[in-house]
Amino acid sequence: MSVFEEELYSKKVDFTLWKQLLRYAKPYTKQLVFLVFINVLTGIVDVFFPMMNRYAIDNFIVKGSLDGLGWYAALYGLLVAVQCLNVWFLISVAGKVEVFMVYDIRKAGFKHLQKLSFSYYDKTPVGWIMARMTSDAQRLGETISWGLVDLAWGFSMMIGIIIVMFSLNLRLALIALAVVPLLVVISLYFQKRILGGYRDVRKTNSRITGAFNEGIMGAKTTKTLVREEGNLEEFKDITGSMKAQSIRVAITSSIFMPIVTTLGGIGLALVLWQGGEGLLGQNPIIGVISLGTLYAFITYTLQFFEPIGQIARIFAELQSAQASAERVFSMINTPLEIDDSPGVRAKYGDSFNPKRDKWEQVGGDIAFENVSFAYKGGDQVLEDFSLKVKAGETIALVGETGSGKSTIVNLICRFYEPTGGQILIDGKDYRERSQLWLQSNLGYVLQAPHLFSGSIKDNIRYGKLDATDEEIEAAARLVNAHDFISRLDKGYDTEVGEGGGRMSTGQKQLVSFARAVVANPKLFVLDEATSSIDTETEQIIQTAIQKVLEGRTSFIIAHRLSTIRSADRILVIVDGRVIEEGSHKDLLGKKGYYYRLYTNQFLEEEGARILKKQ
Amino acid sequence: MLKRFKLLIKLMRGNRLLYLGSIIFVGLATLLSLVSPLIMRFTLDNVIYEESVDLPVFLDRIIRGLGGVDGLRRNLWICGLALLTITIINGLFQFIKGKWSAKASESIAKQLRDDLYDHIQKLPYDNHVKAETGDLIQRCTSDVETIRRFLSVQLVELGRAIIMLFAAIIIMLYIDVQMTLVSIAVVPIIFTFALVFFIKVQKAFLKADESEGRLSNILQESLTGVRVVRAFGRQVYENDKFDGRNSEYRDLVNKLIRLLAMYWSLSDGIALFQIGLVVILGVYRAASGQITFGDMNVFLSYVSMLLWPIRQMGRILTDMGKTLVSVGRIQEILDTPGETQDDDSVKAPIAGDIVFDSVDFEYEKGNPVLRGLSFKVEQGQTVAILGPTGSGKSSLMHLLQRLYDYTGGSITIGGVELKKIDKRWLRRHVGLVLQEPFLFSKTIKENIGIARPNAGDQEIFEASRIASVHSVIEEFDKGYETPVGERGVTLSGGQKQRVAIARTIINNSSILIFDDSLSAVDTETDAAIRKELKKRSREVTTFIISHRITTLSEADIILVLDEGRLIQSGTHDDLIEQSGLYQRIWSIQSSIEEGQAEDEKPAI
């Protein structure tokens, strides 16, 4: 997982981003409007309580009468009940909007990820995508729902207070709120700095995680190199800057809070002073006020300062939410490099709504016609590459890393498309059929087999979702996986663990063979494993491969001698060209590239095999 | 529980004074915040309404100095100023508290992280072979974070809430007993409610957390397995699977939020009800003249101040439970015994002949890996080791760096018993290249010089040249400055092995061990590297584990191991005469030279 998450922030407000974000908010318009309404109501009730107290002071306490106290208490109780209900609505509705929006964004993101071509996955680390789908999506949902709640609540309360204060005593209100503009400016400044500080802390925190990761993964190497001290020094540097940054942020907020309270204190002191004079009738500016009014002013002044810090925080957060939106939407808006044409889609359906009844049967002839290919921004890998393969033929591709073997296979699978020329399946350019049509007829076994967590049965069934248990077992038997599976305690229901972690490499390979076989594909692509597995399993795998290849057009990126030998044709690929072609015997006879490769590499493997057979 | 609490206290070592200080200051700040309503009470009751009041002597004197109550009434600004002063001092105390508690908690967190890192590095080799990386990292990061958060915010908050509660109750009792009892009536209720709620809601939190974990697992699996997904055309299936987790998480969080909504609305209701009670009773008593308006204001202010921290306490106390669990998990790591250092170990020069005399080794009792191994290697010789998987080749090599200690017999280097030699000293002089070496996410240059911090560029280039990797590195855009790993180039297995060889030989060790560490390098490069090494020094004793017959045949001694026993040893010429493993591998090689591999393929 990518530890270093980039945190770039553009200062400008990007309206197109917000517009796109609003599209995700649209299904919840009703809830959002309701939220705003409840917020205004909450704000009003908040403003109402001090007015209640003012009434009590002026009418009961000052007059010394208790007439109507019962009604008063009832009204008070009613307000409490209303506020209780408001809070319930606020939290549950805002929370609901949040989780549903996050859900929607993730859903849209995942759907798009299912369509994106491999070129995207080649240059985008999984960790980056994970971060977009998890934390960024979360942040967007939070900002929209809670940000709105806090803003609406804060503003409605402040507006309510201003209205009431101004109508009670305009001049005293102006005096009480004199410091507010200053507070707004200071709050914005500090909140920005605090958020920026937290951002640094988060970045350093992921560096610490990375360092722990490296320290633990590399511990064996560290020990053999006696590098413990050096590592620890470097680690201490990172934790040192973490400490410094964290303390800096803490100090910044420790300065900010007292400033807010002090400014509030100034307002309060002014109210006490001027209001007190007003109560005594000594103040020519504000005139005479009642004790209840003075009390209301004191409460309002304290109440008014509360939301300002919050609102400033939200505005600062909006900036980082925009950055999140930028990243999430950059993913969702990534154009598809491989996409079926509208005509094809109309005829065969798309990946999510295929029209299987329109699909043609696959015969199995494959032809490359003058195919050239270059990875985006990379060198030409294939140029004018032509190849004819008859249905049922087994082709072994041999060559060094980077020779273009994998590219050829990727092109056959249409994970990439040719940049020039065309690839024909049964005589028709494969771009004239849908991607899903091809891939549904394709068996593909990777050199590092990837299993999904779940049982062995689930994993085999991945090849054919409606396979019966009998079909699954038959597939497993065909590839000789049945024996080891039935020896396991839970048999086919054994959990394979995350990424197949609880299985050995050999077992994973057998399961992935069975998965490919159960689909009964016409075309078969095998990227053979180089990793060493125990001899017994290796023999089993070899026989499995033979069986799997029967009757299918297959391409093998081959590493094992026995696999290569059994191929109908061996293609030796160097720099994207076929330099030698023929059977094993033919090629050895040529004493060319294949011969050299053979003596250098394959013999060694034979040696290694003997060692394992002991 | 108590033990863990003690551990937590122990972690605070060195910063306890800072903590004490910040709790004292938060206490002072709390007391000051209780003073503000008293100033208002005085202003309203005594200055404005001229009620007589008993003031402490020193306050009385001050007020007299200011012209008495009458003087104050004419200069009400003084009361305002007093209020402001209190607020400012309060803010100052808050600042000091914030600064000190941050310093203390961040120092503790740093210390904890450093200790963990240090300790993990010092764990014996065996622990790292068996380590569960994910769990370990989890403990080092999120558990430390849980503790840090508790120490930086919650502990001080807890102190504040307690001080606030006691001080407020005392002052209130001093003003009016009956009002006090009513004012704190709901405190136990709301506290119990909060505590019970947060304990109960833990389960919902846990469920949501687990569901989030499943969601990100599904996502990660689907993304890393994207080739499989596409190859089988399983987009719809994946989409449904993801949607299942996605909506499961959504529903669980939604449920959790509804629980929280219930909690906060109910506890808000209780709090408002409490305030209402104070208002009604206060109004009643003030109207009938039993208390003053200022008194009532004090009660109102205190009640509002008290309720919030008390509602938070439920959460803090449940978090404290989590913190103690984290402390326990971290302590488990720190309690794992590290590698032992013998006091009497020597730092003798590592040179001379190496003698194995009936060496036994077992990882666990009754499961011998090496049995009665005896052989002698002269300084400067090259020893090749051959044997099937599990025959004990690697274990044998690990013994030479004392990554494990042999359990029987003796190994001497230049006559010094290996077990007497200081481990780190030994490792510095015995270069071991692992089969799957780990490169650090630094530049290639830093990686090569990693075990020799003061290595000059020339030494680094020279080492890479010997390891046949110099020209490869030069071809990278940034050459030696190219970073390795996620943010830089991805090196192939062979390139990694060669970089690892370079970083090992730069130390000029007198013993070099290649634990199958040329396996991913092609045969010619393998030979070139060995030739360069010989050219460099004839004094270095070299051990090579390999399957390659060309590599094996050039060694001075070839050892053939099987099931922990030395079954054959000698030179190439000796061994091809004896029937055995070596001969069989050799015969395949020579027969293949004639292009007859198929026929000679040994019967399976």
C-alpha cells in the first residue's frame, strides 16, 4: 500500500469539482433541505432559551411574583423536548446522508475501476486507488453532510442572536459584538495553520508507518549487515520531526483557544460594564435596560463566540475536501483506453449488461496481422508482428524478460489493444466483438496465481459462477487438485485465506488451473510460474498442464522444459520479433539462440529438479 | 488491568512532572473559570443591587481601595476589567497546559516508537523468520496512537472534569444547599447513562470497524487481482461483491449513527432538563427572596459548565479501557526477549582456518537440522555446498554469522571458538548475502553503502563493478541516485541480488557467504562475479550455496549435504568419480551438451 499519499492543494475554488460533487448530493436533496430546516429550528430554540430566562428574571424574580410559573415550566419542557428531537434528527439524518453519499461515491468509483484498462493499473499503485476509495471518499461525505450541518447551525444561531440582540438594544449589541470581525479574521488564520500542521503530522505519520514496515520486513537483512544503529538513528530522525510537528500544532491550537476566549471575555466585560450602567440608568448611550435584558446579553455574547471557531474550521476543511474531490474525480473521470464501440455495445451488450444470446461461438483460430504495439509514452515493443495460430494449437513463447512475450499475451487477452494492425479471432478483428465476449471464452492462469479469500470451492467457481459441486470436483480432478483438496480437513470448503495466503504456491496454482478449466474456455493463456515448488506438486502441475491444453488454442509463456517440449510450436522472441520458430528438436538442431538459452537456463533447472527429488 | 495501568504509568517516566504540571494548570484554569460567574454575581448583587455581603478580608480591602461598592458602581468598567483579567489568566493557564501536555505526550509517544523499533531490531533472527508483519506494524502504529491520544487529551480532560466537579459543588454548597442538590441531581444519572452507553456501543463500533476492514480487503483483493477479474470477465460479480460489503458497511455505520443520535439527543435532553430544573427552582427561590439573582446565575453557569465534561467522561473511560489493551499489546513486544549478548565475548580478528567439529544444530528440541558435521576450510578457499531443499545448507551458513547458535560440537575460526566471538563483531566480518535480499527504499548508492556509512563514491563504484551491476545502474536515468522501491525503479531479482552482493563485499569481510544469492543471475555473470572476487583478494574464504554445476565445479572443496549430514566432500575431480548427487547433476550437464536431454532425463 502506498504510504506516501500526495497532498497537493490548489488554492483556487474549482467550481466544476463542486458541481460534480453536488451531483452525488442530489439524491439526498430532500434530506439536505430537511437538515437545513432542522438546523434553523435548532438555532432558533438555542436563541430562545436565554429569552425564556430573561422573561423569568423580569417577570418573576424582579417582580417577586410567581403567577404563571406553571405555564412557564410547561413551555420550558416543551422547548427541551423540541430540542431533543432536533438533535436526534440532526445526527441521524446528517449521518445517513453521509454514509449514503460515501456509499454512492465508492460504488461509482468501483464500477469505473471495473472498466478501466490495464494501462491504468500499470501506472497506478493499488495503494493510491485504495486511498481514494477509502479516506478521500469518506472525507467528501463528511464535509458535505456535517459541514452543512455545522454551517447551517452556526449561521442560523448567529443570525438569530444578532436579530434578538439588535431588537433588544441596538447599541449594546454593537458594543458586545465589536470584537467579532477581529475574531473572524484570527479564526480563519489559525484554523488554516492548524489544518496545515495536521497535514504535516499525517504525512510524517505515514513515513513512520513506512519505516516500521521497512524495519520489520528488512530485519533479517539488517541483522546480517549489522545496520541496527544506523536504522535506529534514521528512525529517530523521523519520530523526532513527528514530535516537533505535533508539538507545534498543539501549541498553535493552545494559542488559538485562549485568543478566542479572551476576545469573548472582552465582549463580556464590555456588556457587564455598559449593561451594568444601563441597569443603573447611568449610561446615556444605551439607555435603561432591565436585569433580564442584561442577563440575555451576557448569555448571547458567550453563545455567539462558540460557532465562529467552528465555521472557520469548516472553511479550512473545505479546501482539503476540494483536494479529496480532485483526487476521487480524477479517478472516476479517467477515460477508458479500451472500450467497446457503441455499435459493438449495442449488439453484444457491455460488461455489466451482456447480451449473451447474441454471442458467437469461438472456433479458436487466432491471427496477428502486422500488429505493432507501444506502451503509452514508451518504446515500441512490437512492430509489424504477424502470426497465425490454428484452433487447438499450443504455442510456447520463450525469451528473456522484456522481450515482448507478456505483451503478446496481453494483446491476445485484449488487456491492451494493438496500436497498429489487427488481431483476428476466427477471422474477425476482435474489436468487432465485446471485451466480455473474448474474456468469457478465455482461460487465463497467471504465474503468481491470485486467489480471492473464500473457500477453495468459491475460488474454483469463479471460473463458472453457476458450476455445480460436481463440475467443480470434476475440474479439480482433471488438474489433479482433487487429491490434495480432499486431504484437507474441510475439503473444498477450506478457506484459502487473504490472497490465498494459507495455501502453498503449488496448491494455489492447482486451484487456479481448476478455476480456468471449469469455465471450459476455447482459448487458454498460461503464464508459467518460475517460483520453485516441491517436486511432487511440480509433477502434478506438469500433468495438469497437459490435460488443460488439450483441444484448446493456447499460449504459454514457458519456463519449464517439459512444458516447452510438449508445445506444438516454440516461438523464440527477442526484441518483439520471432527469431526462431519450430519444435524443440528443430530448434536445438539450429544451435542458435534457443540452444544457448536451453543450455544456460533450462539445464540448471533440471539440476535443481534432481536436488529436489532427493 | 491494574498491571497494565502500572505499565501506563511506567511509560510516563521522565514526563510525569510535565503531566503533573499540566494537570495543576488545567486545575487552576478550571478554578478560574468558576470565578467568572462569581464576579458577575458580585457585580449584580452587591454593586448594582447593593445587597450586603461577607467578603474575604483581602477582597474587601481591595474593594475599599477602589472606593468601595459606591466607587465601583460609578466605575463599572473595573468589574468588566476584572472579568477580562480572569479570562486572560485562564487562557494563559490553558496555553501552558496545552503546551506541556503536548510536550509530555509527544515525548512519550516518540520514546515508545523508538523503543519498539530498537527492540524489534534486537529480536533474534528466528523471531523475524516467524514474524507476522501486519500485526506487528499494527501494534507499532495504531496502538501507539491510541496511547498517545489518551495521554495528550483525555487524561488531562479527566483531571479537569474531576477538579471541576468538586470545586463547583463546594462553591455551590457554600451558596445554597438545596439548590446544589437539585443542580447536581442528574449528574450521577447522566454519568451512568454515558458510561453504560459507551460500553454497549463498543460492540457496534467494533462491528463497523470489522466491516470497514472487510470492505477495504475486498477492494484490495479485487484491485490486486484485477487481471483475474478481467480474464474471467467477472466485472458484474466483483461489482456485486463489492456492493455487498459497501452496503453492509453503510448500514452498520448508519445503525451506529442512529445509536449515537439517540445518545446525544437523550443526554442533551437530560442536560437541558437539568438546566430547566435549576431555572424553575431558582426563579421560585429568587422570587421569594431566598436567594439572589446573582446566586441563581452562578448555579446556571456552573450547571452548564459541568454537564459537558460529565457527558464526555463515559467516552473517555471506555477509551481508557482501549488504551490499557493497547499498552498490553505493546508490552508483549517489549517483553519478547532480545538477542543475548554475552559479556565475555571477544572481538578477535576473524581470519584463519575454519574448523567444524561434529556440529549439531536444531531449531527445536528433538528435530535436528544438522548432525555431526565435521570439515575444515583453509583461509582463502572457496567452498561450494550442494544439497536438496531442507538438507540444512542455509542453516549451516546462518551458524557462521551466529544468527543461530549451534547446539552441539564446535566451530572455530582461526582457533577461536565461534560462540565466544561477539555477535555484531562477527557479523561485520562475515559477509552474508541472502537469497532474497531486502533493499531499503533509499537510492541505489545509499543501499550499497548502507553497511559502511563513510564509503566513498569510488568504493561504491568498485563494489558494484565487482558485482557486475555498475553498468546496469549507470543506465538508469538518475544512475546511482535512483531510488529503489515504490517511488523509484523496480529492480529484477538478479539486479537485486547483485546490489546485495555489492553492499556486502564493500565491507572487505574476510569470510563471504552466498546463500544461493546468485540464483537469479545468469551463468556468465555469475562466473564473472566470482572471477572478480578472486582477483580482488585471495585471502577471503568464500562459501557458495548453488545448484549450478559450473559454479560448484570451480570450488576448492565441494560439500554435499543431505538431511543434515555431510554425505560427500572433495574436489570436482574426486566427486565425479563417486556415484552420488554430484555425479548425477554433472552427467546431465555433459550429456545435454550433446543435445540428448530427452533420452537422458532421469526416470521419475
